[in-house]
Amino acid sequence: MARVAVVGGGISGLGTAIMLGRRGHTVTLFEQDTRQAGADLNRDFFHWDRPRVPQAVQPHSFLAPVRTVLRTETPDVYADLLARGAREYHDFDWFGEHPPHRAGDEDLVTLRTRRIVLEAALTAAVRREPTVEVRRGCRVRALTFGEGGPVRVTGVQVGAEVHRADLVVDASGRRSPVPAWLIAAGCRPPVVDSHRTGIAYLCRWYRLRADGPRDPGRVKTGSVAPFALAGVFPSDNDTFAVSLMLSTGDPTRGALTDPAVFEAAARRFPATAAWLDLAPEPQSAVLAMAGLDNRWTSLVDEDGPVVTGLVNAGDSLVHTNPTLGHGVALGLRAAQYLAAHVDQVAADPIGYHAWTAQVLRPWFDAQVTADRGNEQRLSASSLPPDRRAAALAVCAFDDPVVMRARAQVRHLLRPADEAYGTDEVDRHVTAWLAAHPDFSPKPDGPTRDQWDALIPG
């Protein structure tokens, strides 16, 4: 059995610790924040200042791998998650009646919940694990090193104490200090692939009234203008978030932090207007997030691992702009792999690095490509010119065959070229276009003049 030190108590750190602990390994998790997600979800969500986790209050939709990993590795956590208010939504629920089942359809499920609900369920489970020790309020200040070529990490330093470990897992997030520590120790630098995104997010949280309407009807969760996107995120315990996304260079971005301006703009999009028409109770201010990038940090270069005894996971390894919701899914998949192969990884991390490059890296690359397209489109205020590509997105909501392909891509089950590139999908899109000869890509959101008219002069 391995002794493992996990640095960081976010979702990836908690998930790694509990999966390792349940396999009998001895785990010590170090988290510098003294506070943890507990019984009062609303207090924790709306009144916990977490500057190192800016995405914590932004809306989340947990994709199929989150559900699959939790049900496989920690079914009690999954049951607790549902008991705390998380809800399952199958992509075929859009149609009311599901089409005939095909293998894999059972996985096309989103978990609709705020991030804090998953954190609370994982935190409660970790406390029950006898082989996992959680040290809150303990900031790891350095790594300790032994001999070897490459050099081997032998543990972590917390204050004056040195904690020895067979493997250190860096799950300390997108602002991880570990790369700087490795360079300072004379290791070859990690290989960082970083792409800045010029996209800004603004969201506001609402709660459905107990005595008010609760169903917006059959309405899509997203709407589009040439310069902005709008979405609604149904969540746990009658909460939902309205989100607007636009270019960081848009001159109206600052004005949207005014709740009145934000709501007036959101009402210009059919998807979000339908939910605001339910007269919900606002639960938050307008919460902004920008300055984002997509970053892949590899601890292996062309000469092999830059260090042994250490691997990174979660946002320390790969963090992506949240447009496609990849973060938690990729983090828990890495945690599952580490738990299943920890002895081999502790001896030599090259297998883990190869797995991340093969399994996780393609989704990072897909996010980079998608963000470049969105950034260019939002800044240029233009829609994609490809009629067939636009039809592919629209006809999914009429055709279960195309919806299945869309869901497989969305849930990280198949790459886009594989899911969409079948003869069957091609036939269905061709038939849909033939039935809609006047179709052309067009927004369902406001024009630029309508948008600008909402902004105070």
C-alpha cells in the first residue's frame, strides 16, 4: 500500500483522496482553507469568500463522466449528492419520450447542481474514511526531494514539519505553486501550453418561488446573439442561474454588473426570458468572471518525466474555460486512474503521463479550438457561415439520432468527428435540411442596437 500526500482539498483532491483511501492506501490531504462545505449549502455557496476558486459560484453542469465515476467508485457519495438536491437530466428528456435504447444511452445524463453540493457530499465521505487524514488550515510551503535522475519528490513541507510520501499528488488548482518549486529546485521546467481566452461570464442566481410557477415549458437552455450567448442552468433545490457570455472587449460588459441592466439584457434571449418570466426570487448579485485561459501543464517533456514521486491532477494538470463544462469530469477521471494505478505511478509516473496525453489532452485541444471560434465570433459579432454546421446544432432538437451524437460529444464520450461523421447522422441532417429548405443560421437573441439601447448612457 502506498503513502500518498494530496495537496489541495477541492473536488479533484477530495475525489483522489477518497478513491485511494477506499483501496486501502494511506492518504493525507492538505488544504490551506480552514472552512469546508457542510450542512448549510446556501450559506456556504453565497457567503463563502473563495478568491482562489472564482468558478465556485459560477453555474455548473456535471457531465456524464462525473456521474459514471461517482456511481462506480463512490455510490454512497452519489446517493448523498441526489439526497442533497442534485437532479439528473437525460439529454433525451427534451423529447419527452425517449427513442429506442442503444448501448451507451444510459450515460447521456447531466447532473444539475451547484458545485457546493458535490463538495459537501465528497467532504462528508472523506471524513468517514479511516485511512484518509484531512489537515485543514495547513498550507504546503515546499516539496522535499531525494536523489535520482530525474530527481524524486519524497514528500511535502508544512511549516517546520516534513511529511514523507511515496507519491505526492498536486491538486492545488490553476494557481498551483508546484511548477515554480520544481524550477527553483533545479528540475527541468514543466511544459506549459496556455491559451488566453477573450471571453467573459456574468451570472445571477435565482430561486423558484414555492407558491409560484415552476415550469418554463419546453424551452432550450441556450440562446444566441451575434455578439453574446445566454444560458440558463437549472440546479438543485429550486435554484437556477442565468448566464451571459460575451467578449472581454465588449464595451457594455461593465454595465451588466448592474442587476437591472443584466436582467433586462437576459430578457432579450428566449432561453433565459422563459425562466425569468417565472418571477423567481434573486439570490445573488451579478457575479462576473473573466481573465480565463486554457492551460495544460505537463510534468513530462521530450526527455521523459521532469520529476518522479509527483504527479498533477485536476486544474493543476488541465484547466479549461468553462464553456463546455469539462473541468470536474476530467478531474475525476484522473482521480480514478490514479487510484487504480497508484503503485505503478509512484514507482514511475510515465504511464500516468501517457494516459493523460491520450485520454484527457484531446478534450483540452477541443476546448481551445472551440474558444478560438467563439472569441472570434463574439468580437466580430457574426454567426458561423456554414449552413450545414448550423443545421447540425438546430436539428438535434428535432431528431434523436442527431441529439445522440451531440450528447456523446458533449459528455466526452466520443470526439466530434467520430460522433457526427457517421453515414446515419449525415442522412438525418440531409433529410432535415430538405424538410427546411429556407433554413439559414440566424440568432434568436437581440440585435446590437437592441442590446446597446439597454445600456445606460
